[in-house]
Amino acid sequence: MTFTIYAIYVAALSLVAFFVYFADKKKAQKGEWRIPEATLLTLSFLGGGCGGYLAMFLARHKTRKWYFHFVHFIGILWQAALFVFLLFHPDILF
């Protein structure tokens, strides 16, 4: 049960991060007010790493900034570690 809840959480946050990165790219192209980098990085680190990283490359947005790659890597790493942990310990309830 916990694994399923966590999987839904990560999928939902990845979807949100994906669309937020694309929205920021569109705002950048139009010269409009931008979404703060801290917001993008927080979304990615807290569960939206896969969606955010995918959007980075599909939209070609923030790909030159090393700290975006670093935060996505660390975020995806801890998200994957928790997935594996919950997979092998399904009785744990947070």
C-alpha cells in the first residue's frame, strides 16, 4: 500500500514538474516573468525529478546549468532508493 501511494506521489509530482518546466520555458521565450529556479529545483528534488529532467531536455531548458543536473541526479537517486526500499519492505507505513 505504501509503495502504491509513493508511486502515485512521484508520478503526480513528476507530471507537475514537467509542465512547470515547459511553462517556464515559454515564459522565457516571451520575455515574461519567470518561475524562480528554486521552485523548479524544489519540485524536482521532492519527487518530480524524472519529469523535471525529461522536460529539461525536451524543452532544452536549463541544460547548461550544472546545479540543475546535480539536483536532478540527487533527487532521482533518493527517489529510486526509496522505491527499492518500499518494494522490499511493503509492511512499512509512514
